[in-house]
Amino acid sequence: MRSGLGGLVKVAGYIAWATFGIWGFLLCLAIVNQAAGFWGVVVAFFVLPVTFVAAPWYAGVAWGNWFPLLVCYGGGIAATILVGIGSAIAGDET
């Protein structure tokens, strides 16, 4: 029973991780496109980790739009918490 409930919570965490990850990716590319245009998006594909770190902070500081930061960082934190809770509920089945 515990492993089933724990697995369900972990699956919800993984779904949240994938959903917020794709949503954050698209938001970051939209921010780069608005700030630097098409060629900025092309460069962002080559330096993708820097794009994910810098773009949400840029949107928050320069434009006052903190929503991308909430999606990119908050979604990852929430998904990690869900997976951790699911792992704690499931326990060690060895």
C-alpha cells in the first residue's frame, strides 16, 4: 500500500518536472527572442544552461515579470519535493 501511494506521488513529481521543464524552456526562449531576436535564440541553443539561468532573472529584473523565474525554479523545486515525499512514503523495499 505504501509503495503504491509513494509511487503515485513520485509519478506526479516526475510529471510536474517534465511539465515545468518544457514550459520553462519555452518561456526562456521567448524571453531571449524578445530581448535579442532570432539570432539570440540560435545562440541560446548552443549555450542552453546559461540561457536557463540568466533569462528568468533578466525578465524579473529588467521587465518586472517574475513569472518565468517562478516557473523555472519554483516548478523544479516543487517537483523535487514531490519526488522526495514519494520516496519517503514508499520507504526501502529491499
